[in-house]
Amino acid sequence: MASMGLSIDEQKAVERFRKDVVEPSQTSLVILDFWAEWCGPCKALTPVLEKIAAEYANKGVVLAKINVDEEQFIAAQFQVRSIPTVYAMFQGQPVADLTNARSESQLRGVLDQLLAQLPIEAGAGAGAGAGAAGADPHRPTPEQLSQYLAMAEEALSQGDPQRAGGIFAQITEMAPDNAAAHAGLVRALIALGQADQAREVMASIEADPRLAADPAMAPARAALELAATRVDDGELASLRAAAAANPADMDAQLAFAEAAFAAGARDEAADTLLAMIAADREWNDGAAKARLLKIFEATGLEDEWVVATRRRLSRILFG
């Protein structure tokens, strides 16, 4: 894709495309998905593409997504008329139109045909490291793992723990020593209300000294600790009523905040804890702030909700 005569923005778009699609496609088969936030069929197709990309990662397949609203120039170069539009890319060129392959079986069929015809090394991906001495040809590259972890974290932050858990589980199968994936799976199970299963996963993690010692496990442990305060709907309603009836009762406020977060009502939990901090930040050795920070850790410090809530906390503490 030539950049001569293009505007600065168009040149930047071309450079992003080269980095995200063209360069990886030199050694991998890139599934290129044109999508948009407002596109319902795109959202339905996304988990299918993510699952298949994760499944075929050790065969040299990676997924790249192009938001047509943000990358209008690139979409125009591909003459995208409707979305989702999906291509298979190899060495910078489209080698197949995957748009009509909407099911897992259809995608597998097309990918199997392409992989049989194209000189793609198993496990090759995003360039460096493929074929290195001692490398596991069935293991995704660090770049692929990072991509799949980002997809899973995005799904979790957007309130789709089912899809997040599926991706995290796929990663743990492909890279059993990836602590971030194991921790993410625990958090996704808790978000699904499957605390017992999450504890079973954590028990297997704790049995592996290397996984257990990894700092990435801290959010999973925090999430399990917070999940222990989960109560049934009737008790949650009672705790909410007790907290509303006596705002000065800090014990009642904390009990409700903990139960609310465990039940998935994180906004209510944060509002309650922030109000407690504003009223008396030193109460019970700063228990409200400590609990809020634990919630941040369990949710993920990069999560948009956490970032916004941290700003609210900062205004109370330093404003």
C-alpha cells in the first residue's frame, strides 16, 4: 500500500496497517476483520473469530481487527461496502474472502485449505522468534499471547465473562505456564458466579510453585477474597436497606459494599466506599480505602472503570 501523495493522517494509517497486518502476514496467516462498534453482526462474529484464531494460533494464524470508523482510509482501500468483512491475508495480500464463513466449522474448513497451500510455519507469528532453536512449534508467540490476553481482558471489562473465560481457557491450554491467563480464568469464573469452580482452578494454580509465585496471580486472589462476601438476593436487599437507613453506621456501609461488589453491583459498592472515605477516611484503620483498593486489584488496574473510580478517589483524598 503506497504512501506517496498521502496526507499525514493517511500515512499514519498506512503505517499502522503495515505494523498490525502486513508485517505479521509475512510469516503468519492473518485473519483481517473489518468491524464497527454499532455493528450487531460484527459483535456476533467476534467471539467466533477469536476462538478460531486462538485454536489455530499454533498453526500460524493471527487475528487483526480494523475499526472502519477509526480507519476509514484503510477500509476504503479494501473497498469495504458492508461489515463485517473478513479477509485472510498472507505476505501483505488478501488470499481469501472469509466474509461468508460465519460458523466455526466453515472457518476451520477454509483455514485448513489455506494452511495446506501456503508456506506458513506452524507457530510462526508476528515475526521475531519463529523457528528459534529450542522453540516449541505448538506454542503461540509472545505477540500472539499478548493479543489473546488483551482480547480476553477487553471482554471481561465489557461485561462478557463468558467469552473472556473461553479465551483465557484456550490460552491456558496453549501456554500452561502463562500465569496471567490462569489468573484471568479465575476472575472470569467469579464474574460468572462460579466461585467454587474458581477456587478449584486456584487450587491447581497454588500446586504449581512457579504459577503461584507469579505477581499476575494477585488480582485472582483478591477476586476470590472478595467473592467470599457474596450473599443471596434477600440478604443483599437487607444489607442495602440497613445501609440506607443509617448512613453513619460504618459497619453497615462496609458490609453492604462488600456484598454489593460480590454480587456484581460494583458501582453501588464503589459509591458506598467512596462516601465512607469522604466521611471518615481513617475509620477502622482506613478499612474503606483498603477495600476499594482491593476491588481495584481484583478488577484490573487498567480497567476503564477502575481508572475512572481512582480519579474519584483522588479527588476525595487530594481535592
